[in-house]
Amino acid sequence: MTQQLDLTAYRLLGRSGLRVSPLALGTMTFGNDWGWGADETESRRIFDAYVDRGGNFVDTANAYTNGTSERLVGEFAQGRRERLVISTKYTMATRPGDPNSGGNHRKSMVVSVEESLRRLKSDYIDLLYVHQWEGLTPTEEVLRGLDDLVRQGKVLYIGLSDIQAWQASRMQVIADLRGWTPFVALQSEYSLVERTPERDLIPMSRELGLGFMPWAPLANGVLSGKYSRADLGAQQEGVHGTRKAIAGGYGSLSERSLKIADVVAEVAKETGRSSAQIALAWLFTQRGVTAPLLGARTLDQLENNLGAFEVSFSDDQLKRLDTVSAIELGFPHTLLRGPFVQQAVTGGTRWPERV
């Protein structure tokens, strides 16, 4: 299976006419405020290399590296802002001790957007995500607040991130019924290590017109082959800790994930590619994926990862990757796709493939 992709193989973002690159540049690594990112010089090199190769989809957030990420993106985008699709997010708290400096509510939303516009040096945000669903703010308040921002021209499109499938689908339907701005994108963790979105999030996204954007496509570095079993047991230290501690705290660094990384390394050796390229290329083969979010701390990392577009898999290699990383879909999926329903309910008609 040969990948016919590069950064200029633009695709539509969900149920919209917006064209985006098939690999988005994640900029949580822009700025060393958290102790492990790239300084301004290296961040610019990464940004310029991505854009010079035709990439147009850049992702940041209001709280990434304490606002430095947005500030650097805004500076780097000067003179070419209109050709870029810049997405940012709100929800994360920005002032310790102030309960209203974060959350999904209207005050947090409006203040965050105004601050993001200032840091980005832009009159508008192409795509604004609700960063994380906190379960406290009424759904209608969030939807109407986002719709107001779109009507004001400060935001062009809206998306969701880190949210349950049932809540995302509920919000999309309410927006449609009320005539409010619909969502066009959904961010979620997804990789060979974390395939649980295949149960509901990815099928829902395809059904309701949400472009699916995987984050942590390398499972916090585990799939790049940088960790071994000697690293098991690393403790979470928050975003200010080491990358290994973060991988351990998020659950990415485990015996199961290292077994998956072993197979990724085997396929990499067979194809003459890096493990990171194999893990990213696997995502390109998955139905429903619009554009993985790729973060890099050095230009060399970015250049290596972009080599994923050149990876070709044999059927056997794809089968091995799928087998070692497979998950149980669980109820009701196993029942509805099982022989009882196939024979007694659908008359043998094949269950539609959603992923």
C-alpha cells in the first residue's frame, strides 16, 4: 500500500469547505517555559520548514507554554497569515486561584479569545476548539457563546477536543436544530497505543461531519522507540516534568505499549524507515482520520516525521500492526456485529464499516 500524500494533498475539514494539510503542525513545543520545548530560534526553523513545504494547518492553544506558543505562532505567521489555517483552544486556566480564568463558560471563552487574538496578532481565529469538556457549564451557554463569536467574525470555525462521544454528538445536533454554528473538527488522542476512539469517537465524527484530528500520534514518544522497559514506572510530574515522566503519567509508557513499539520497530527495519515514520504512516491508513497533530522539538525531528508520507506497507505488515495493537470494542459493538444480530436481525446483511 503506497501513500500518495504530502503536505499539499489538502483535504476538507469535516463538514466545511476549508482546505487543510493532511498533517497539522502542533506547537505545544514552541517555547521552553515548561522546561522541554524548543527555543524561539528552533521553533521558527520548524515553522518555516513546515510552511515552506506547503503545510497550512497550525495548531496551538491559549495556555501552551504559558502563552508563548501563541505569541510565537503569531510572530512567525506575519506576512503569510492569510494562507494559513490557525487553530487555537480555550478552557485551560491561565491565572492560578481564579476559577473563572478557565472552563467552558462564556466569560472564559470571550476573555481567552481576546487574549489569543492579541498574541496571534490576528483579527480572527480560523478554528477555535473547546479544549476539554469540564461538565459544569450548560451546553447551550457554550454553543451560543461560540455562535456569537462566529457571527462577530472573530472565529471562523469551531471544534471540540477531549470530550465524550455522546456529549459531542448531543452538542452537534442541538447546534443544527437551533441554527447555531456547527462543529467541524474533533481532537482526540489516537495512535497504535490508544485505539479506543475506534469504538465511538471516530464513527461519530464521520457520521456528524467532524474532521478527526489525532493528538499524541507517537504516544508521547513511545512509538518513536525512545523508551525501553527500563523506563517503566516513570511518574507524572505535570507538563513541567520530563517527557518520560509525562509519558508515564499519561499511561502511554506501559508493557503493552512497548510490545506495540517492538512491532513498529520491526516494520521500520524491514522498510528502511524510522519507527516514528511507521507510526504516523499507520494513521494515514485509518478511515476517518483527517490530519494528525505532529509536534516537534527540533527541525531534524520534523524532517524525519515528514518522511511518513513516503512509507509503503505490505498487507502483512499492516496486519501485524493491527494485531498487536487491537482492542476489544466491547458492548454494544460486539453484540451488534456478532453472529446473532447478523443472522437473526439483519438477515445476514453485513454490518456497515464505520472505521
